[in-house]
Amino acid sequence: MSERTGRAPELRRLAVIGVGLMGGSLALAARDRWPGLHVAGYDVESAALEEAASLGVITQTCGSAAEAAAGADLVVISTPVRSIPHLLRECLGAAPAPWLVTDLGSTKTGMLSRIEPEQRSSVVGGHPMCGAETAGVKYARPDLFRGATYFLCAPRELLAQKYHFMHSFVQRVGANPMPIEAKAHDRIMALISHVPHVIANVIMSEVGGFELGGRRALYCAGPSFRDLTRVAGANPQMWREIFMENREALTSSLRAVADDIGRFCDALARGDEEAVKESIGTAVRYRRELLQKGDIEAATLYQVTVRIPDQPGLLSRVMTALGDTGVNIEDLTLHHYSRRAGGDLVLYVAGEQIANSTVSVLEGLGYPAVAIPASEASD
């Protein structure tokens, strides 16, 4: 490691605080890019720490965050958001002090405001927009960050060479660094992540308790309801902390959404069909924009739907058959109904020709499929 001067060090010693899916994946990605990298790990769960060592995710287990951070070129804190500020202080107080400390939390304003002014020259907030529905270090993988947007929130006091070091690190692990101010980050996260979780929870609670004529609405739900509420009830403790840490931006965003819903209700009440149509049309335009990936025009995306039975290994066989024939899947969704009924596999591909090839492969496996332009798809 270089002297603690203005010169950026070569990355030789990395410390990971919280060796779960995210912290473990970042450690693996870094070890892939920097052969021989020393990775010190700490986790409040001793079993997770031991598992990370046994899997080769880290090279040293430590008894505290300060022990792991001591002398590190870079410290990455990957823990629940409420624990990050005190862990930052502990790591920055290690002897010898680490050169740079970052985190992977999904809120930034509160965390950065709790750092002492004299310590802000060595801290950069980080938030990679990636993850998985599985948790734990055993699911860590080095390609998790590949192609992901990785927000970087730098305090004004952060030394320029330390920001450039972090920017380069993010690129080396395969992600796309995006500098952003902390308040802007939190407002964006409120809109694209936290508000959808709140809405999913509210709708699930409303539908779950609704019964009419002896029938529960919950048992009548179709694929669109399942899609909308997929994140409902996700890790209550973690999301409670996220909501509270970002409550200012989240409250503002929820009120804005409530105002939009109120205007839609008013349009319905007065029978204003044009206003209703305009509201839907606006959503359609933005949805098409969201579907656009790279150089693929949203208008060329096709949706291929196939009903498949619930059988072990079947999904893998289907995807392998498609891959063997050169079909590239842009996105997919699986609507599972029951073990007896199976589910609908919905695939998104680029262009009518590839859509027809996808249908041919699926029908060759014995599963009839239907392809339509994604813009025409409905539940």
C-alpha cells in the first residue's frame, strides 16, 4: 500500500464490512480484477463470516470493523442502512486509518450528514443498482455488478484523487459509475424503488382483506396483480429502516403520487374520457421508453408467452434450447399459478424474426407459444 499522501494507492488491501450477497459479490469481483488482493472481512454474524472464508470470498476474518479496516486501501460497508453511520465512524477511527471508505446503502443524505467534517475527505457514498432475490454470501457472484448503474455521492470535502480512485474501482468491477448529489439520489430512489414498495404493500393489504359474496379477491388475482405486488412484504425490518432513513424524500414522492391518483379519480368521477385516455397514453410512452434497451427500439420488442408445467429443470432446458439456437432473451417474467397448473413464461425478444424463431423452438419442445408486439400486450 502507498504512503497516506495525496497519491492514490494500488489496491492491495480491501476490507468488506458485511459479507452477504452484495459485499461478497463485490469482494469476488475485486479479487477477479486484482489477483492476489487481500480481502479482510467482518460481519456481526460469525457464521456468515466463516462461510465467506470457506468459500474463498475473503482471505482474512476479523473480530471487528475497525480490525478489518485498519490499513485498508478501500473499505466497503455493506450492511443495513441504519448501521452504516456508526460503522463508518468506527472504520475511519481505525489505526492505521484506511485510505478511503464507501458503502452500498440505498439512502445517502442522512448517512453523509452524520460524518464529521474532518472525515469527509475520505468518504464517498456508493449505491449499485443491482441485487438478487436470494440473500447470503453463498449466492455471491463476481458478475453481479456487470452493466449496473453505480451511484457515487461525493461530499464537497472529498479529495479529487480519492473520487477518481473510486470511479476507477467501480469501472473495474464492471459497473457504470454515475456521480450524483445525495439529495437527488434519495429523491430518485424514493420514486423508482421506495414508492413502488409502499404501493405494493398497500395494494396487497387492501386486496388481502377484501371479500365479497364469499369470495376473497386475493384468490382471483391474475398475472398483473402478481407483477405489481412482487415486492410486497419484502424484508420488513430492512425496508422499515430504508423508509425511515429516506422519509423526507419518500413522503414528498408519495404525496405527489397521491395527487396524481386524485386527479385521475376526479377525471373518472366527471366522466372525462379524454383525461383518462391521456393518463394512460402518458404511461404507455414512458413504458416503451423503459423497455428500450441499448440500441433496441421499444417498438421492435416482441412478447412471447408460453405455458409450461411445474417440473424440476424444465425452465433450464427451455432456456438452454433457446440459447443453442442463438435466441437472445432481452427480459423475461414467470407467472407461476400452481404446481398442477404450472405457469406462463413471458419472454421479450428483439424483432419479429427472433420472435418467430422463439415460437418455433418452444413448439419444437412441445409447448405452444404466442408472439405479439410488446406494445400490444395486456394482462
